[in-house]
Amino acid sequence: MNTQNKLRQELSQDYQQALAHDRFGMSVAARLSDASDALPNDITERLRVTRSQALAKRKVFAAPRTAAVVLANGSSATLSNGDDDFGLWGRITAALPLIALLVGLVSIHFIQNERRANEIAEIDAALLIDDLPPSAYTDPGFVQFLKAKRDMQQ
């Protein structure tokens, strides 16, 4: 019964606040309209443009919240907004997707590091087994030799 009263109070406060904002806006609009008759045409046009911009940016109030759950207790029923405590198992099941995401990210990290290490090991093995000394790969003429050899093969 306590949550039902809280929900009613929140909805009433939201409604009263929205009503106060609307009343204030109407009073400001009425005062602006009364004084706009004596203004020159260029100023009234600028005011019209700024009013339309203000209306476009105006904050839209949220729709009233409805009860998400109906709880049956014997011969009576209670409306609830669904913010009740989940308990230990509810919290654990809510945390499972986050845990699964973290496990997935950590495993992807380790797999990528393993692949990168294998690629580097293959390159090192090819360099050590090859007939050319490693200093030949840094020679600018060697790059030209490889390009010429590739062009001859095509």
C-alpha cells in the first residue's frame, strides 16, 4: 500500500509541475501579445521567428507512468511500478550479461595476442632460415630488386 501512495504522490507532483509551467508560459505569451501591437514590423518578424524556435526546442513532458505489475495478495491486488527489490538471485541474473561480455572481451584479447605472437614467430623463423642476411632487407637496392623480380614474373 505504501508504494501505491508513493506512486500517486509522484504522479500528482509531476502533473502539478507541468500545470505550473503551462500557466507561466500562457501568462508570458499573453503579455508579449499585448505589447506586440505597438512594435515595428521588423521586430515583430524577429519575435515570430524566435517564438517558433522556442516552441521547437520546448521540452516535452513525459507521459504519466502506468503500473507495470499487478501483484495478487490473497483476495486483494496491488499495483506496482516494477521498482521492487529483486533479491540476490535477481541481481545475479541481471549481472550475468555484463559478466559474459567481460569474459568475451578478455578471451578475444588473449586470442589476438596469441595470433600476433605466432605471426611474429613465423616472420622471425623465415628470416633465420632464409639464405639472405637480415641486413639485406634494409638495403634500398633490395626493394628495387624485389620490384623488378615481381615485374619479370608478371
